[in-house]
Amino acid sequence: MTLTRFAPGPDMSREFRDALGRFATGVTVVTCQSSLGPLGITANSFASVSLEPPLVLWSPARSSRRFDAFAEATEFAIHVLGDDQMDLCDRFSTEGLDFDGLTWTTNEANVPLIEGVLARFECSRHAVHEGGDHAIVVGRVIQAAFSDGNPMVFSNGRYGEFRSV
């Protein structure tokens, strides 16, 4: 296996994206309450940070029209999608207000909670850090839930499913 080496920069952004794409991630929908009502966004930047205290992170893009609502949200939920939930992934990729036809409720903090996902983390904002063209939002997990199933995976610019070897 031969590695292609390069120095990241403006003229090498495609190569940098391609290198990052070699790392497979899960797919999530993050929700919060906004001035326009319940809001959602698809994100693959979710990661665990700490078990004690229970912390997770995700990174919204500054270029998103939904950035301010999510960067300023004091409460939010991260929903891990199963491999059969491409409809949820697509629904919140471009528009964040379309909860029509979904089974969802709100928690005590009025955060939208989507039913039927693989896992869910209800969070309060712990910190927001600079992250270049993204922010790094760290949440303290207040409640978590999970079910059986296989995760949706994103790698090399494509969605797929996990297969054990």
C-alpha cells in the first residue's frame, strides 16, 4: 500500500478531503429547539470525549444556515442513525425544520427527540471551542438510550452499512 503525501492547504483541499474520507464515521441527526421551532441537522462529526464526566462532541459547519442555532443551543440531542434510516439522513441534510411525518417528542428541556433511532444522547452544552471553519460543541450527556441494529456508515463520500469481518 503506497501513501500519497501532501501538505494540506488551499490548493490541496480535495486531497485533504479524500484523506479524511478514508476514516469511516457514523451518521447522526442533531436536534435542538430554535426560534423557528424544532430544528435538525445531519452530521458525521460525532465522537465520544469522556466517560467521567460523560461528554460527547460534534462539529457544526460555520457555513451552515443552522450554525448559530446549534452553536448557541444550551440543550440538544444527538441521534445515531441505523443503516436503514437514509430517509432521516436526507431529510436533515439540507432542511432542518421538516419534522412532518416523524414520530418524535420533546424532553423536559423542550429538545426534539426522534424515535426509532439506533442510539440517542440528550445533552446540555458543556463547551464550545473554535475549530476553523467549524465549531466544536461539547455536550454533557444527561440521558442516553440505545437499541439493537446496525449503524449507518459514511466513508469516501458514500453512505453504507457496517459489515463485520
